[in-house]
Amino acid sequence: GDEGSLGELSRIGVDGFDRVDNVLLELILCNALREEPGAACQAVLPVIVGPAAPGGGFGPFPFHKLARLSEAPSRATNARAAAILRQLGLGEDQVQTILRLSVKQVVDDMLTNQGVEASASEDMEGMVTECGTRVLKTV
């Protein structure tokens, strides 16, 4: 089945369904703030988690399911992100661009050259070490 954040995101746009999705909202805000000149946020490092594996840990992330994400914007989520970014002083041109982003574009942008896949590590300590190492190489 479709569980977790990816499953929730894949429902947006199906039969007109839309809502403010907090994971999508976080991704939009992180992407926008990361791209601001002089931003304190230089990188975002999501931990990509697949289904629980037998015996502990996580299985591979189902990247093939990303194709199910909508090519249309989540108008509810994008509008909430735009309101927050306006409060933070983001320019209107940038806000208008954000309003047009599709669910798929937001997720693809976040996963381009970023993220740590939990299943790539044998245990939680290995995953945390990988995350820390990648963050330190970025800053």
C-alpha cells in the first residue's frame, strides 16, 4: 500500500483532492529559503525511509512511486507557503513561482543531489553518521 509521506502526497490531485500537506509545506519552505541569497540555510538533508524491514531497519525507498506524484500544484499547500514566505519578506516574483510549483516538482527538487536513504545504512548509528558527514561536507 501507500503509506507514509509519499502515500499522502500521491493522493493530492486525485479526483480534485487537495489539502495543506505539512511535509510538502516543509519542502517548499526549505527549498525557497535555501535558494535565497545569503540564506543561513545552505542545504536540506531529508532522510528517505522505505518500509520497515523484517528484523529491523528499513527497506529500500520505493523511488518508482514518485511517478505517481501530481504534475499539478497543491493549491492549498502552495498558498500557505506563499503566505509564510511573504511574512518572511520573500519577493512577490519568487512567491508567484512557488504558487505554480507542482507536487512532483517540489519533491524532485528536494531529492536532487540530496537526502540520505535509510536502507543504505545497516543500523541507526550508521544512518546518523552518514547524515552528519553529509551535512559537514555541505557547510
